[in-house]
Amino acid sequence: MKLEKKMAACAGAVLAIVMTASASAQTVSCKGAAEGMLKQPTTPYHMYMTEASGAKGEQEKVSETISAGGAYYVYVNGKWLKSGMTVQDMAAMQRVAADSVSRLYTCTRIGSDKVNGVTAQHYHVEGKTEDGVKQEDMWLSSDGVIQQIVIYGEDDSGARKAYRTMRYVYTNVQAPAGVK
């Protein structure tokens, strides 16, 4: 149960956060980002996540999640586990987050980049929440699927720093062998 709550909290935080504009970038509707979020629950993927709080001496945390066959699997402490979270649970969380993004956040199109060999539009998204200003960068493929998300925070010195990076792979996605 603890794992499912952490996964839900992570997914909610990931989906509820967005980014800022730069002088040369173009401010656009956040509709594309919101639509990408809504596709996530029904699209099989293998997500690789790296987290670092920026605290001195803290080790970077690496984890993985697979969404396949209508189930979610999380790699924890060297072992794959099946989550109790359902596609319906994730879709409900995504709908709430996508609504917030499309109504409350500012999205700026930065340009295009290659992510995992796929050309993706790079967006910077920013919004103010009750917890303060939230920022992330999101890359969407031409079919609107999220390729990568980088969430920002501050390190011990107060400097802006990437603290969570999620990279999504959509090819050859399968449930981990032997996990029920």
C-alpha cells in the first residue's frame, strides 16, 4: 500500500507541475501538454526516473515503472512489484492534473529536440500552486505522447536545479517476467 501511495503521489506531482517562458520562446496553450497527460494511462510505456533533492551528500535515486497490459509495475530495491494502481486510477489522476495544467499554467514552446531518438516538441511549463511556483520541461512527440519530463526545484543553496527526470520508452514494452 505504501508503494502505491508513493507512486500515486509521484504521478500526481509529475502531472500537476508546469513551466516558464524565455524571451525567444513562444507562449502557447497548454492544451497539448494536457492531452499528452491524458494519453499516458492508456499507452504502454517503460519509464526511467532519476531523482535528486540537491541536498549535500544525498545519493541520486533511480527507479523504473512499466505500464503494460493494463497494469503498473515498479522496480523497488532490486525487485519488480505489481502495483495495485489501475489504469482507471491513473486516468482519474491525469484528468484532474490535465485540467489544472490547461487552466492554470503557462506553457512556452522552446523548440524541438531528439529524445530517445524521437523528434519531440520541447515545452516549458510553469504554474503557481498552494505549494509555490512549480516548473517543469516536457517533451511531446508528434503524436502527442510524453517523451520526457524534467521537474525543477531548488538545491540547498536555493539554486534552481532539475530534481526529477522521467524518460519514457514506448517500444517493446512488456510486463516484467515472472511478476504476478
